[in-house]
Amino acid sequence: MKILDFLIPKTIITELKSTDKKGVLEELTLPVSEITRIEHKELIRVLIEREHLGSTGIGNGIGIPHGKLKNLPDLILGFGLSRKGVNFDALDGKPTHIFFLLLTPENSTDLHLKLLARISKILKEEHFKEKIFNSSDKEEVIRLIRGIDEDF
């Protein structure tokens, strides 16, 4: 399983403009809503519900907002980058810069967990994190993920 099997270029945002958690979730889900035809408000609701269970800001500048939806046919992944950083209620209290949005069908727990683990693993690579933070556009993000996807 590769990250790029699920990451659609349209869902990559290299210049997030939002300055708070809700704004980031709204920005990240907008292209997903267009692709899946699931109401934007529904996507936000699912993610906010998940955030109430505990922040998906895992620390070290990383957030992996995720949730499950009944009417989602296939897993979909999004990516966002905030140069300034956002207060995402991260476990270490530091700003979050790199976001992977993961939305899965309600009945795909195994795939959901495997992809969460894979994303967490690649983001432990400091060199990769630095390169992705400094990426200039979608194509570079894809190229960097493709490179590390091959290594794991």
C-alpha cells in the first residue's frame, strides 16, 4: 500500500491560509467534498467529532485529521501545508505545519489504521519533513512522497 494510491493531486494544498483548527479542516475538506460529492458540512462534522475525542495534532509540527463516513465509497487522502503554523491543539503544544487528511469508509478499519501508521512512519523522517515543509508546489509534494513511499 502506497500513500500515492490514495492522494489525489487536487487534494494537495501547499499554502493553507487558515490560522485555526476549524479553518484548516474546512480548507482541507473543500476539494474532498468536490471529488466525493459529500456535503462539505458533513465532512467537517465528522472531523470535529473525531477532534473532540482527542486532538489529531500528534506533535512535531504534524496533524493527521481523520474520520470515517458511511457514504464514502473509497478512502481519500488530502495534504496541506501551513508555512506559519496553526494551533491545532498538538500534543506538544507547538504549531502544526504539515497535515495529512484521511477519510475512510465506515467499514474499512484495517485500511484506515494501516494508512495512519504509514503516514506516521514517513513523518518521523526529519529529512523528509524538512523537504516537504520547503516544497513549492503540488508536483514537488508528489515527487517527495513518491520517493519516500518507495523506501518503506
